[in-house]
Amino acid sequence: RCSQSKCIDTFKILIATDIHLGYLEKDAIRGNDSFNTLDEILKCAKTNQVDFILLGGDLFHENKPSRRCLHSCITMLRRYCMGDTPINFNILSDQTVNFNTTQFPWVNYQDENLNISIPAFSIHGNHDDPTGAEGLCALDLLSASGLVNHFGHSQSVERIEISPILMQKGNTKLALFGLGSIPDERLYRMFVNNQVTMLRPKEDQDEWFNLFTIHQNRSKHGPTNYIPEQFLDEFIDLVVWGHEHECLIAPTRNEQQLFYVTQPGSSVATSLSPGEAAKKHIGLLRVKGRKMNLQKIPLKTVRQFFIQDVVLDDQDHFTADTPQVTKKVEDLCYAKVTEMLDEAERERLGCPLTPEKPLIRLRVDYTGGFDTFNTSRFSQKFVDRVANPKDIIHFLRRREQKGDIKDEVNVDYGKLLKNTAVEGLRVEDLVKQYFEATEQTVQLSLLTEHGMGKAIQEFVDKDEKDAIEELITYQLEKTQRHLEARGVITEQDIDTEVRAGSCMISRAKDVNVSHSDISNELALDSDEGSAPFAPPTRGRGRGGRGRGGRGRGRGELSYYLS
């Protein structure tokens, strides 16, 4: 603990992300995992007497959490975040700008009707992002209830201005920036087109510690399906990176931009992948002046997860031609799983909060002529010892070259669905593949593949039952207004105008031009990222803030030990 003199000027911030509350909540074994861990996180915040909690997105796993999930979350927030403990920092920025998506545009601890002891600030993630015509999410319910301060919600699809929450504790000044989850391809394009601006105070810029919270792909999943660290402004001191589930919480320095990045990772394993196997931590960040110290705190309620890979072709004591080789493979897998269970039991000794049954995954590469065995029968041997008995074994083969679906004349829906399951394609990828494989006569005219894919994704993943209808209605009304403005009457002229609009959008995409850059001569633009999913932004002033920028001189960030 810091001394009284240090605490006057020192921010203490609990950092966590990707809690995924409600994940597998109906599972008999794992149903309480996410709730137990959130309880531990909030209890840790209260024990350490932090100034506030900072969450990096995906507080909820489902876009529309169940009643049980919301009730449990509200109960825990009331238990740990409400009370008589005084708040020792002030907010200096214009809160009507910081919290401009709520009818209560001020921080919850300044609400005279609430008694908050630990404020919680959170951006939204890709799981609990705003949807529907109103652009609301589960965090907005917590915000309206006065339990969480939801910030970083950008309503504009044309330009993003990130205005920081300016805080001061003693002589320490903290600028908290946040950007909720946005589709990576769109945000990448906006960064490239200089459509993202981070605002800064005009006065005493070198006195502020700049903390930025983001929820995007950090690792590269495609040419534009991630956000390079180099896109972020170099005046930032520390980036809290959400969305990535691997725990890499120790700050790493970006030598090009000269800031540090911490990746807390998820607090519950939502997939049986190697990144989830790293030990889970949250962070206790101390900031004094321009110096920081990040203490990592191991989570004790997280279910253990062990994963190993076995390549059958590399084994010395059998080959694919060995008699009864399948039995030998099964015996090998049994030994490997038992080995992981023994290791889990040794680690669990002395940790009563750790769940008894671990997660176990053995990935078996059977390339080279080997046969698989019955995994259901195999799993029965461990049904009382593991939390995931149905998917302990995962057989895989080294990927072979796939045929191009574009060469198919007739769309094989069965094949498409099978490929989707095997390759992990998203529903919008399936829509794109369908229209790429169909004839010109059944191509979309008013809508785009991307817009339709997003609407179907909202329908499937977010349970937005009106998403497709809203998209069609919006685009139809926009097209009608355009045709009326152009004075188009005949059916032939209407077809010509619509085709011209589609061609213009396609050409704009081919040369990586945003839709806002298409000539005003053709107002018939794309349905992508349009009103049904993102209401238009409200105008707002900038007050005494200045724009962020690159190339500013700055001192080197240093650490101090508490």
C-alpha cells in the first residue's frame, strides 16, 4: 500500500476486460464460472480501495443477456460499487460530451440520487455492442441504472472524435480515452482516411497521463481485419487493449510510437484455444504524474485449462500401418489426458477457490493415413474429472488446398454450411460466398452484400429480429428520395439509375474510396453502416480542447515502484 502522501496524488485503477458474463450459464458444470470471476474482480477492487474500475469491453457474452445474467451483474455492482467511501478525484472535462449517449450525461458518483464508492467506466465490446434502431446495448441499461459509466460510444459512421474524460487527483492529471468496438475493416479504413481524431486539452498537454482503452483485433486476421498499433497517436502513454483473450498484461513498449500496451486478456475461457490457456490476471494500475506501475493480480476463481498437441506421424513406436494402430493412438491420448489432469491437481492444491474440474483439450493431428477413434466413448472415461467431457479430443489434419467456391455454377448449400462449420466462417462470409457464386440475374440491386451480411449477422448473432426489415426499409426510402430528387419516373430510367448507383459503389470499393467521397451527383449510396444500426451523430462543441497529432515532443515514460 502507498503512504498517505503518495495516495493523495496517485490514481489506483483496477483494469479488466472480456469478462463475458453469462458464458455457458446453462451448463451444469461451468454455468457459474463467469459470475464467480466477476465477483472476485469487484471484491479485489474494493479490497485494494481503487479510485475506479476500467473495463475494456465484452462485459457480457450475449448481446441480449438473460434476466439471470443482468440480475447477477446488477446485484454484484450494487454490493461492491455502492457505499459511503468518498471519491478522491475530480472530472474536469465536459461530461455532456463524454457521456453524450445517455439522458444522464454525468458520471454516476456525482448523481445526487446515488451513493457510489467505486465508479466503473466501461467501453462496449463486439459481444455487447449497441444494436437496433435505437443503438442501445446492455451497458446502456447499467448506465441508466447509475451503476456503470458507459463511454467511448461513437455514433457517427463518417468521422470519429475521441474526447477524453479529464480527471485530476491531487497534482496528477489523467486523460481517459475510450473507443468501443467497431468492425475492424471499417475502423481500419477510417484510420487510413484520417477520419479518427483524438482530442487533447489545449493547456499543459505535457502534464497529462494519457490512457486509451480500445476493443479491436490486435493480431492480424487479414489485410485490414485488425488495427495496427502504429495507427494510434504517439502522445498516448498506455493502451489497454481489449478483445484479445490471451493474457499479456505486462506492458510492452511500442518502439515506433513510444507508448506501452497492456493486454489483460479474458477472465473466462470462451474457446479451447492455446491463447486461453495462459494464466488469467487483472491489473492494478497506479499513476502518479507521468509515471505508472502496473501490478498483475492472478485470478483464483478461473477454471484451469490445459492444452497439448500430438502429431501421430511423429510418433516413434507406431506408424499408420502398425497393427491395431487405432488402439495404440487411443492409449496415447489417454496417457496425455491423464498427465494433464495430474498437473491440474498439483496446481490446484492450496487454492480452494479454483473449480475442481479443469478444462482439457488434446489436439491430435492424424495426417498421414491414421484413422480416428470414437471420441464419445473415450470421453466417458473422464466424465467425472473434466469440465468439458464432450470435446476433450479434437482431431485435425494439416490443411489442404481448397477449391474456389467461385468456380461453382450451382450453389451447394450443404457444402457451404459444412465449410462454415469447419472453417469457422461468419454468417456475413456465407452471404458473400452465396452472391459471389450466383448468376448476375439474382444479384442484389438496392442492397449490398456487405449490408445484407451485417443485417443477417445482427439477426443471427444479436437476436435483432427486425434487423433485415429495418435495413430494407431504410435503403428503400433512401432510394425513393434519390429518385424523386433526380426526377426519375419511368421504369427503365429507374433501373438505369439503380444500376449506376451499384456500379459507383463497386468502383469506390475497388479503389478503396469511402462512400462519403462518392460524387454528390450520385446520392444513391451504400447501405453499409447506415441508419438502422448506427443513428446519426449529434453535433457537439469542442470547448477548450485541441486536436491530437503525431510528432509532438514528449518525455520518455518511466515506471515507479510503490
